[in-house]
Amino acid sequence: MKKAFMAPNPVTPTPAVFIDPELCTGCNECVNICRTQTLMPNPNEGEPPVAQYPDECWFCSCCVEACPNNAIIMRYPINQRLFFKRKDTGEIFRIGQKDPPPQTYFEPPVG
């Protein structure tokens, strides 16, 4: 009988999917719903899935929605983290963020 081995791609500077091992139960719901097969089941039962092909992620967040334990965080690439500035107040914010931080470590786009 032949054995198959998984060899993950190297992780990019901004990994797309972060799975909290403390919250993950290894149910593999995220693996079943992933459209691009970025996540693969862990060979060790009960452990978090393996982000096998992180560069293939479409950032659709299906895995985040499917996780019953909220153990997955989607981390968008730096160039996709959009900032906006209100003309009247000068406040910098991100769409969808409920409580924006008082300061940011990224410079907003000029203009």
C-alpha cells in the first residue's frame, strides 16, 4: 500500500487563515466548505486543519462562517485592508469595523 504525504506550501507574509488551536475541535466543517481546498484535514484526529495551500485562498470567509466554535480568523492581505477618511472630521476608519482602534500602524492611502 502506498502512502500519501501532504507538503504545505510556504506561508506568505500575510497568512490568509488563522485557526486558534485552543478553540478548534477538529470537526473539519471548514475543510468541507472551503471552495479552493486551502484547508485540509489534519492527520491527527481532533487537531486543527492544515492550511495546505494558503496562496490559493479566495478570502471568501466560508470557513469562518462554517466554524461552530468561532476558531477561524480571516486575515486579509495588507493591500486589501482599506482605510477611509471622513472629510468633515478627518477620522480614519475601516468599513465593517465596529470599534476602530485609536491609532493604526498602517498609513492610509493618499488622496
